[in-house]
Amino acid sequence: MTNRTARIAFAAALVLGALPLWVSRVLPMVDLPQHLYLISVLHRLEDPTTLYPALFAARHELTPYLGYYYLVSALNWLLPLEVANRVFLTAYVVGLPLGMAFLLRSLGRPSWPALLTLPLAYGDSFGWGFINYLAALPLTLLCCGLFVRALTDVPHRIRQAVGLAACLVAVLLFHVQAFGFLAFGLPWLLFTTPVPEDASARGFLARLRPRVAALAGVVPGVTLFLAWVVLRFGNPPDIQPGAPWKAWGPTFSPQNLAWKGFEQNRAEFFQVLANTFHDGSDRWALYAVGLVAAVGWGLGLLRPGTLREGPV
């Protein structure tokens, strides 16, 4: 398959992947109505023809959900709110395989397996309408790719690190859970990604120097995260069941309403990968992705290519 044919096939897959968002009269997302209402209030907070100025006030503090609300509110100046939201969701669905393709290319891998992420765009979190979290996923993959390039792309390390810094801040502004994943993912990439200078480096400082740009790229996001942690958790929690904003216990605590223990998470793991449809038909896409992944893994073991990296 030629590069041109591959690009056309990739583009066609992206179009088909986003098509369900535009042929559905009502999107099956539980939290979507409240998201749209919140964006409507935010967009018309100063509108004297509504009751919003009398009933609502903006909270001017760092919140890791602002990215989605403000972006769709900005699109709402050009498009009707519901259409603006579908445009945003289209960017998420298309962005997921594109972000994975960018990460694969950054790691020196073929990019076509990124299309396997398309069925996973419509999963448990989509059905519940966790749009803030979903929007952070493509940016998370993009951060990983930029981090790798800030390590390996010697002529453009500074540029890649600047992109990493902006992307990491964007991840935090969409959802803190995706940022938490990067707290593990980026150190793993740091210790498992060889840089060109390693071949001739002697000593710790010589190995650290080519990694400084990548490390500097995470500083703005980490600083913003620590500032949010101080603002969010600086005061002891005041738990009052039934009271607005006070019914939730501390994060990662059994007193939190969303708390699930390890055993419950383990038992539900495979179920939540595809459980949007009551008849379970969406699991066929999951099985197909798993089959392709298993076949690809098997072929990789039977016909190994040239290894440029260590076993990790």
C-alpha cells in the first residue's frame, strides 16, 4: 500500500469513526444535558435577558474542568451550542487515533495501529458523558509523544519541550486523572527511552544533560498541579452528607462517594471496557481490537524486526 493510499484509508477511517456523532439525533451520554446547561450559563453569565446574572457567579479559581467548558463556549459564538459540542466531540474522537499515531511515530513505530483506538472512543466514559476526561485522552497521548521527541529529536529539543509544556498544562485544564496517568507514564518514558548521546556519554551529568529539555517541559504543568492541590486540599475536608459540595469525602478515601476498592475495580475492569449498549453488541468491537492486537503481537514474536532498543 502506497503512502498516498495509506493516508486516504486513514482519513476515511477517521471520518467513519466520527460519523456516529452526526447521524444520531440524540447522543447517548448521561451527563451531556448538565454539561450543555453549564456551558449555556457560562456563555450568557452577563446576559441581562436571562436570570443567570442573578442566580450564578463565576468562580475565579483553577479548576481542571475549565478546558472543555470554555472551548465549547467559545465555539458557541460561531455555532449553536449543540452543534458546537458535536464539533468538540468530533475533535476528541478524531484526536484519539491521531494522538496515538503521533506517539507511535515518536517511538519509531508504524502509525496505522493507532486506528485501533477508534472503537474505544465510544466506551463506558462516553456513555456516562465524562467529556472532560475524554477530551484529556488525546492530549495525554500527545504529551507522551512530545516527551519522547524532546529526548530524541536533538535539533528540535527546545521546540518539542515548549510544545510539551503547553500540552501538559492543557491536560490538567481538562481532567486531573489524565494528568495523574502522566505522573507514571512520563517517568517510565524517561527511564526507558535512549537518547543519541547515550552511546558516548560518560557519567551521570553527561546522561542528564540531553534530558534537561524534556524535564524542563514538565515544570509548568507540575507547578500548576501543585498550586491546584494546595487550593483544593489545603483545608481539611468538611463532610456533610446531603449538603451541596460537602457530601464527598477526601479523594482516594472510603468516605468518597466514588470510592471503589481494588477487588471491585478488578472485577469490573473488563466489563467497563465496552458496556454502552444493553445488548452487549458493542463488545464485538472490543473483541476485534483484541484479536488484531494478539495477532500483531504474535507476528512480532515470529518475525522480529531490527531492535533499536533494549528489552523494555
